[in-house]
Amino acid sequence: MKNSEPSDPANLRVGSPLEHPVTFHERIAARSALQIQLYIHRRDYFLFLNWIKQGFFSNVRKDILSGLTVAFALIPEAIAFSIMAGVDPMVGLYASFVIAVSISFFGGRPGMISAATGAMASLMGPIVAKYGIEYLFATTVLTGILQWIMGALKFGRFITFIPQSVIVGFVNALAIVIFMAQLPNFEGATWIMYLMVAATLLIIYLFPLLTKAVPSALVAIIVMTIISVLTHADVRTVGDMGTITQSLPAFHVPSVPLTFHMFLTILPYALALAVVGMTETLLTANLVDELTDTGSNKNREIKGQGVANILTGFFGGMAGCAMIGQTVINVKSGGRSRLSTFIAGAFLLFLILVLGDVVKQVPMAALVGVMIMVSVGTFDWHSLRTMNKVPLGDTIVMVVTVVIVVATSNLAIGVVTGVILSALNFGWKMARIHAQIHIDEHGVKVYEIKGQMFFGTMNHFVHLFHYQEDPEQIAIDFSYSHVWDQSGVNAVSKVLAKYEALDKKVAVRGLNPESQRIIDKIGVASVSSH
């Protein structure tokens, strides 16, 4: 007699004969597990749809218009940075397209624009000059890998160690650098150039009085381009900056030897690019957080930058990071979501492929005017009004950061210097320690320590006491102090040794648990918290 084959696979126990179906309870459990899996997949699907909706379609009109504006502003910058790096202009343009589109999906700060930047380009010249462009592509890929690792290791917390004075200095320095970068455009310029820049600024600042439906910067670019074409104005155009090839970026594996020697060759360059890119990105993300009064996922942004740089390295582009100038344009124009960043990158490619001949006719005067607006809007004018109110040390840190960034055109050097100065300033403030002296109800002389116990206060602490004049019994009260390191413990030990040599008794009071723990760990005789 033949067995009929069960129609429901759930009725079969794996590896068992057909004549032994699963029990009723096992069948119910299997179906319940299947329902749970379907529920999870359905939930993930709806979460993804919600992420797309919130990330790309929550501010559509403003995001599209702001993205269009940014795309125009990206072109001359990308070309200029390519020239700075010693490569073809299309390398910077392809990089800006790939990075902007990639970061719109993988980044952690919606509304922020990332592309080829001057800070990164300034580090690429030596690579190209010494090893060639293929090594630049390989370095770009390694830069992305290092940045992804930094994000995975949560290097985003680095921003919490940058003081406000350094951030203000960074912002002000960048505003000055952006303004100074426009000055070469005026060399040998006619009065028409100055007139068009002035007209651009007038449109940017006055057009919003009529309507804010369209970004005034985009209106200014379009109007100035039309005027330039119709009047055949004798001004420099985007086409004068470099050759724009109307072609798609192609996938390309860097043609370099896959050897350990090659890896060691590009590693220092890639590490420098990764650190500079991360620093500029974190500071820009922090600025956007303040401008939009929203938060962002810094570690995801770093990983997103890594993915973007890996992709651009395989599509013939150079490494990039967040662009504060274009980001400010985007935010000021109403861009808030990932869509604005995506549109900026996608429309940039559209301009290259379809409207290349039109883009070449955009007058540099219009773009210079837009960047001057960015410079003025970026500078923290409030910091000038409060310079005489904030602590002198903070003012010095801010000014030094500005000077170094402007002098070196290297944001990372300026920021690192500012952080070091801030740390020294903080250490100087913490190195103040004193003692309030009184006699308690038992006739014991009490030294009440006020200040932190660490390497910076060790010598001063030892000289706070009057060893010869003090009575037989002394108490040292640490209720308002904290012992931080071995130097602090050694200082306490020295004081106790001096009193012990004079046959005087010392009681140590008020040690908090952390201070007591480090003293017990290092070891100081006769010290206990009372």
C-alpha cells in the first residue's frame, strides 16, 4: 500500500520517515516561529520605509532647491581642488558626485554636504607627484577603510574633547579661509567682475524679502549667468577653470602592486587624510547640529565617510570629507534631510553630463558672490563682541587657532594646536592649590586642602605646610580635594615623611573613595580616610 505524500511540509519531521508526522503541538510551534519571522521581516520593512520617508521626503521642496544650489557651488571648488592636488579636474568632480550620493545613504548627519575638499587636496599633491595618480586612488580606498574602522571604534567621541574656544576659532578661521580663497578671482579683473559680484550679493540678501520659496543663491547664479551670456560680459567663467568631460565615472581598480611595501608607502598618507577628514567632518557636523538645533550620529557619519571614500577610490575620484562652506549654503537654503545631499551629488552629475556646455558659461563672479555670502554667514560675529567677557585663556586659544589655520590652510593642525593649548590652559588653572588653616575643638591644627592633587600641584602642595612651627598633632583634610595620579600620592607621602622625621602625628581625613583607592594601590603608610 502506497503512502500518500503530505501536502504540508510542516507535517514532516526532518530526517524521519513519511509515516511519522510531527505532533500537533510541534506543528503549532513551527507555524508560530514562521509567523514571528514574517512579523520581524514586515517590521523591518516598515522601519526601512519610515527611514526613507523621514530621511528623504520630509522636506522635499526645500531639499531639492537647496541641493540644486549646492551643485553649482561644488563645480568650481571641485575643479580648484583637483588642480591643487595635481590631477585632472574630472577627478575632483567625480569624487564630489560619488561622495555626496554615497554619504546621503550611509552618513549620520542629514543635510551635511561632503565632497572633495581643500584640506584633503592639500595632502594629495606629494602622492601624485611622487607615485602617480593610481597610488592616489589606492590611498583614497585605504583612507576610507581607516575611517570606517575609526567610526566602528567610536572615534566620534573625539568631538567632546574639543573646547568651545577651539570650535569658535575653527569656524572663524574657515570663514576667513573661504573669503581669502575668492581673492585670486579678482586678479586682473575688470570693473564688470566687481559689479557682478556686488549684484550677486544684492540678490542674495534682498530676494528673500520678496519670497523665500526659492533659495536666493540659486536665483543669483541663474540671473548672473543669463546676464553674462546675453551681454557677452568679459568675465571668467567656470569653463575657464578647467576642462569638463561629459562622461560617466567608470569602475576602476587602482593599478598598483598588491604588496606590503606598497601598503607601507601609502599608509602614512592615508592615515593623515583619514584624521584630517574625520576632524573636519566632526567639526562641520557639530556646526550643523547647532544651526539646525538637532543631533546627529557622529560615529555613523565617520563610517559613512569611510564607505564614500572607498567607493570614490574605485570610481576614479579623490578622497573627500564634509564641506563647511557648501553645507552652510545647504542649511541656509533650507536643506535639512538626506535628499538635499543626494540632489547635490546627482544634479552635479547631471550638470556635467547634460548641461556641461551651459555650466561652462556660469560666471565665476556669481559663485564668488555666493562664497562671500557663505564666509560672512559662517563667521561667528558674536565671538568678537564677547572677547572682553570670556576668560583670557579662552580668547588666546581662539585667536591662536584662527592664526594657525589661516597661516597653514590646514584645519587639522590648527585644531590640534588649539586643543593642546586648551589642555595647557586647563592644567594651569587646575594647578592652583591652597589650604585653609584652623584649630579644631580638640586643639588639632587642620589643613583643609582646596584644589586638585596631581603632577601640576605636587611641589606647591609640599610647601603649604609649616613643618617646624606646627604642633604635635596635625590633620590634613581632603574633603575639597581629589588625588588624581602617582605624583599626587607621592606629594602626600613626602609631607607625611617630613612630619614623621619631626616626631609629629598626622591624620589624613576626607579622602573620597577614588582618592583612597589610588593611595591604597600605590601604597602610602598610615593613610586612611576618616
